[in-house]
Amino acid sequence: MKKFYGQRAYVQSAGVKNDMEIDGFSVAVCAEMGIELSRHRSRSFKEMQDWGDDLGQYDLIIALSPASRKQALELTRTSHVTVEYWPILDPTSLGGDTREAKMAAYRQVRDQIRDKMIERFGAPEI
């Protein structure tokens, strides 16, 4: 998002659980597009709340899984936050046993997310 739209919006990555380290396949396929993720750290919705982030202060939450959609809706039920659900494939359930098959699955998901961003927010500013 930041790579495509710069400082146009404040973006925070969060999820149902905190995996701390981002998946190496995600890092590799995003690097192919010039997007640096190796230092990226996600946080859970709970961590955001524990650290003082009020989910109600956001304008939009984009959920990529049914579980994150459910939790975002629960946590913002008294706020004027729009929660959008983008049903994105889980790359860990795609692909095969080889590295290239896994990379192809992750590329498919990366491109799916990119296409949804362009559909929602317009052409990238890059």
C-alpha cells in the first residue's frame, strides 16, 4: 500500500494473531516488485489495543480472511469504521512441494491483493 500510494493514507498492518516474522515467500515475491518487507512486523488487533491504538480512529479496515473480518467487526461495532472484506487466497494452501510452485502461489496472492488495491484506490502513484 505504501509503495503504491505513498503518504496519501496512514497504513497499519494487523491481524488476528501476531506471527512477528513475515513469511520468507512473501518477502521474496514482494521484492520482485521493489517492495521491501524483510523488516516488516505485523501485530495483532489485541496488541494494537494494548499499545493504545483505538481501532475506532481508523476510517477503513480491510480484512483478508474471514477470521480477521469477524474480529474487526467485533472490535469496531460501536465505531464509524468501514470494514471491507477482500477474500484473498491463502498461499500456504496453494502451490506444491517445490520452491517454484510455492513462489507461484505467493505471486498469485500478491497480484490478487495488488489488483484489489487498484480497484479500490485507483492507479498507483509510483
